[in-house]
Amino acid sequence: MIALTCLGALLASPGAAVAGNDGFAGTAYTFYPLPPGAPTRPLLPLMHTAGSRWERLDFPWSQLEPAPGQWSWMAQDALVQDVRQAGLDILGILLWTPTWAAEGACNLYSYQQLAELRRPPLSLRFQILPSPQSVTLAPCATRPPRGLSEAWDDWSEADGDPANYWGRFAYELAIRYRGQIRHWEVWNEPDLTWFWSGSPAEYARLLQVAYQAIKSACPECRVLFGGVAFYANPDFYRQAFTAIANDPTAPQHNYFFDALGLHLYSRPSSIVDVTNVVRADMRQRLSVERPIWLTETGVPVWDDFSVHPSASPYIWSARQAEAASFVLQSFANARLMGIERYIFFRAHDDWCDKNGNGSCADDGPYAGMHEMYGLVRDNLSARPAYAAYQLATQYLISPTWVSYWNYTGGGRRVSFWGTPRGKVSVLWNTQPTPTTVVYPLVVPTATLIAQDGYAQVITPDAGGNYALLLPGATANNGLSNADYIIGGRTYLLIEHDADSPIAQLLEVTPTGVVTFTVRWAGADATSGVWRYDVQHRAPPESAWTAWLTRTPATAAVLRAPQPGARCFRVRAWDRTGQLSDWTPAQCATPQVSLQLTVSAVFGDQNRNGIQDQDETTVASWLRLRNAQGLEVVSPTLGSQWGVSLTLPLGDYRLEAWPQEGAWLPALREIGLWSTTGGWNEAIALLPKQGEVFIPLAQR
């Protein structure tokens, strides 16, 4: 078993800012003033300290343009400024149709009713239901806008058609905040009817219009397919994909989205499972694949009695310690799956009982969330999830590679190779029974950090392994008591190595017209060299092509796709995933053995290409040049020539320049594209037909 030495300190706390952040993670609703109505936004610096670098921010059309052409920007401008000054990038969400712009019948709801529609019970998000709970008459905010079928920039009704006010809104929004906001998400959870009551095809059109409008205003901006809730209605986004694919202009517009938002809660493993499904659907229905952003993820806690004294467990909820495990496990799985951004829902609870009367049925300014998702409570005190989030943003950053391993017995390991601190592995147990996992030695000692930030130095056993006891999973508020939605207490194992290896390219030798023998080596003083990447390209400036990736070999033979010169470079991986720089390129060209014979140079008086009896030889300068026009052998004067040469593969030109003025020079192209070559011919010189001199005329 491992030897443990207590460091006696927390490596992360709410007061210690995260350094070396790579901008992967963000939080939602960080902009709230606290207490409600106060002039300050204390969550912004608190989340920045935790390592959050993104805020997902609503841009409600119904508030920004309450009447046609009447814009109300002041409050939103101040909000954007505050978020940007806090050091957070913004993912802006375009949503909520104004009453005046809505298509079809509407039903206006109270603030509390609308809040309930916007945030339904979490159980509806994850149970696989025949259909989501629906509203007979949706509020105007969820309705498709009028004029959506018009051209995105048709903003006039003078032509007798409706104006595309949605296109105008998207354009005005993007152009106003160009330089401040570069990422826009088109609606939120359009696959749920309490957010979008239109059809998948109508959402596809909403996305198409917004994409073209935003790109026209801000070409460098990126547009996201609105965050998909997935479980309640997985056919929605698929039908929207099909509608996009059926638009003949989709390819020229990048299929109208640069990335896709995805919302996955309560079960970290769903990030792996659902991401694979969505990517497969993209490839199948669109024939392309776009990056995925996890624009909402989190889990509600049920056991915080300081906020909700009468709370009890319910489906998809977790204890506070389990929510901390969720943060690390979901973060690790997201990076493993190549998720581009991770936004945690949410910064604080915004708990519904704001007036302290023990009721969550309050309306107006007292309305709020009926579940506790916050990394911190509304009083700004940190939950265990805050420390876990800070650990993730501090240690699980800038990997050169991410891999995973599932152990027998339920253990899971996700390893971040090549981080600024070395190799960092996240370990947890997916099953309720404790299990021991064995981890092979890479460095002499390592650091084990628990999800609360408590650190211990560990050393390997006599066999060179770390043996770690992982506690069992306890979060069983899933579909049954045997459904453990979150793994057990989670650990980071840090194998420290900040030094990069060194790589050398030892040999590049052509062994044929398309084959090359290549040898390389490397060295690393801390953990030793593990693997190599080798790339090749045709000179001088073609793109590098991956040949061998993370190979343990130190020599190999390449068969190139076509004959000719080939350049190579190599880099080394050490055993913690640190990468060397690429070596300088080494290029080589296959050589050809050429036997060049000019049997005769003759004047071909009758132009038949054959030396007849009455046609005599002509003394000429014989030259051999390469494709660049350079002579590759000394010229010879005569009517015959024989020479043995070793030349690089390529195209050459044999020239015969007669000394007699009655004959034209002759040029012969010689392509040397095999390992041996022979050229044996007579060269026929054609006679000059005559020379004409044209005098210059002067006026």
C-alpha cells in the first residue's frame, strides 16, 4: 500500500486565486447583484478566484427591444462592462420573442409562472419520457418570430412581406458588442417546449437567420447551436440537423453553426455517452462534425439544511460532498471527450425563499430557484463543490493528451498528460464497494490531493506501484436505489515533472524512390522518454503529415505517397506527457544511377528523326541541367557523349548546342523517377529555314 505523509495544508481555498488558468471553464449567472438590488456583483470576483473564465449571459430580445425599433441597451451595456472588467469572457444567449414580434397565439404568464416554465423540475430532464411536459398555449417569449422565412436582412414591410425582425435583432446585438463578445448561442434548450414552442424546422430557420446576421456584423464571432437538453426530446436536434442539411446553401454557411451547446446534469458518465451520440448524429445527418460546448452542467444538492431546513433527497439530487465529486468527474470526462468549454450551472443558488417566510411560492422579485445548484450559497459561503472546481481549474489544465482507464471493480482513471505540473490523474470509484487500484510508477514520489484540497505525499511500494484505496460511491438518487449517478470521493494524483524531453533525428536515408529509413532518439532526466511522434512532408512548404503517433519505436521505414524528396521531424514524449520541441527538419532525396549515352549528334536534313547515310554528325556542346536550370555535370563538346552519374530523383533536360550556325539546338526532357536509369539515343538537329532581319524605321 502507499506510504502517506501529511502536508497539513489545503492546496486550494476560496481565498486563493487560481494561477495558470487555460480558460476552459466558466460559470452561469455570476453577474447577480447580492443581495438582490444591491449595486455590487460579488460573485464575479469570487468565481474568477475559483478559476471561472466564462459567463453565460442572457440577452433577452423582449427586454432589449420592447417595441419595434425602440432599443433599451443601458442596463445590458453596464452588465457586459462589469463582466468583462471582472476578467470573464461572455457567451451571449439570444432568446425570448417580444409579444409584438411573435408568430401565432400567445398566452401571457406571471413572472412566477414563467420562471416555473423556464426551469422545470430536474426530473423531467433525465427520465426518458414519451414526450416532455407541455404547455397548451405557450407564452409569447417561446414563440417563433414573425417574418422568419424572409431573408435575414429583409427588415422592411414596404415590399408587402413581413420584416425579418429576428435577423435585425441578431445583427444589432452582434454589431453593438463586437470587440466585447465573440461567442453567441442561439436560444436556450430549444428542444424543451417551455423554452421553444416552435418546431425543429422553425428552430433550424431561427439558427440560419441568426448565423448569417451575426457573421455579417462580426465575421470573427462564433455561433452556437442552442444548448440541447437532450434526454426529454432527443429527436428535436436530429430533425433540426436534417432541416439544415436540406438547405442547399448550408455548406457555404458552415451549416449555420460553429459549435453545439449541450446540457447534461447529475451523471458525469452521460458526458461520455451523450457526446458520442451527438457527434455520431452530426456526422450522419450533416456529414460534418462541430465542437461541443458543455454550456450547462451541474447537480442540485439536497442536504444543505442551512438553506433548506426541511430538505430531503429526491431524484437526480446529491449530497454536498457528492456534488464536489461531480465537479471533478464531469470536468475530467468533458476534457477526455474533447469538449471545448465547460460551464457550471450555477455560481450561487438564487434560492427561492428570499424573504425568509419559509415559502418558495413567492412572486416578483422574491422568486428564485427551487433547487440548490450553487458553488456558493447566497450568503457567499463556499460549498465543497467550490474547492473541487478550484482544484479542477488549477490542475486539470493545458494537457498534451487525455486518456482513461477503467479498472476491474469499478475504479476509473482519467489522466491529463503534460500539464504544467506534469501528469495529473483523476481517480474515483463508480461502484458502492470500496476498491483498490494499482497505479504504475513514473516518478519517485507524487502528491495525492483529495477533492476537498487536502494533500499527501505518496511513495511507491517495493514493486514500483501506487496502490490507492478508493471509497465506494454513495450518490444513489437515480432511477433506482442501485443507480449510482456519481462516483465516490475523488482524488487527484500528481506526478510532478515540469521538464521537457529532448528529441534527436539521427538518420534520414532514401532506400528507394518512395522509401526512406528514419532513425531517432530522445532523452529526459526526470521521468524518461516514453514515446515519439514522427511527421513528414514533401519540400519545400507542404503541410506536415502525421506518420507515427506516440510510437515506442526509434526507427522505421516510410513508404511515401509519391516519389521525390521527403522531409522529416520528430518530437519526444516523456512518461508524464511533457513534449519536446519538434526537431529541425531533415530532408533527403532518393538518388538515381544514370548511364547517359548520346550515340550521335547529327544534322537531320530531311527531318525524319533518323540519321540517313548522307547526314553527318555535328559537333555540339552537350549539357545536362536539373529542373532549376543548373548544370549537374561539366559540358562536353563533341558529337557523342557517354557518362555515368548518380543524381537526385527528378526531371532533367539534355541540351545539344551546335557549333555550326546551320542547325537549331535540340532539347530532350529526361525524367528520373526510378532507382536506376538509362538514356541512349541519337540527337537529331533540325536545319534552320532562314534568318530574316527587319530594319528599324525612323521617322
